[in-house]
Amino acid sequence: MRARIWVYTQRKGLLARAGHDLKLYTDTVTVRRDGPRLHAEVDASSLMVVCAMKGDKPDKRRLSERDRGDIHRNLHHAILDVSHHPTITFDGQADSAGLSGALSIRGQQRPVSLPWTEQGEHWVAEGAIDHRDFGIPLFKALMGTLQVDPRLRIQVRLPPQL
């Protein structure tokens, strides 16, 4: 079983209703563990739009194919800049409290700490990061009245054998 990562975005601003809260996903994750040390690499171009969200529930009818294509291009080119930064990495440790270490996105490295819980046969780490810490500018539309909240919710599901 592979490690899996979900990223949740939320919109904000006066015209937030015009945008989409999103659920993004990848399972193109390579994880190596040596005792408590953990190294993970994510193919940045593998992060894909799963669906729009309405609260905590998927709203699969909300995104058109055109919306998906626009979001995909924006995510990979303007936001993650995968042509220059093809890999997202984490170097740190896994212990009873969770994951802690250095997360690198777009060549910017920042400390992160994600507490985790055991869910069935998996370990699930969850927390938030601020994308501005990684040099990713705020996404704005409609003269700034629609924005993506800079805090992204991250969920990492690790297989039991790690």
C-alpha cells in the first residue's frame, strides 16, 4: 500500500461563493524510513484535483471539465512551478506524537509538525501549513474579492509497514 496525501483549500473574500473549496490528492509518494528518521518525496506534478468541497462533503458536480483543466494548469505552473521544482520533500522523524521535520516546496524549506492518530491499519497525520511560507503567492481573482485562504489543511496517510 502506498502513502497518500490530501490537500484541502478554502476560499475567502467578499465573493468567496464564486470560487471553489478544493480537495487535491496524490499517491505518487516515495517514503523511506530508517528507525525514527523518515524521508518522503512527492512528484509535484502528480497532485490532482479530486473534487470541489461543500463543507466537509465532496461536491463532485460543482467542477466542470474546463474548471478542472484551469485549476490543474494553475496548480502545476503558477503555484507549484513543477518545471523548476518537480519534487516536494519531507525530511524528519516519525515518533509517537507524529511527523516533524523540514518540508520543502518550490525550493523553500520550512519546519512542520503534524500530529497523527492510528486509524485502522494506517497512521494518519493531519495539520495545516501556510503556503506563503513556501513562496507561493496568494491566489486572487475578481480584483481581490475572491482569494484562496493561505492556510492549507494537509492529511498524510502512511501504510502500516512504515
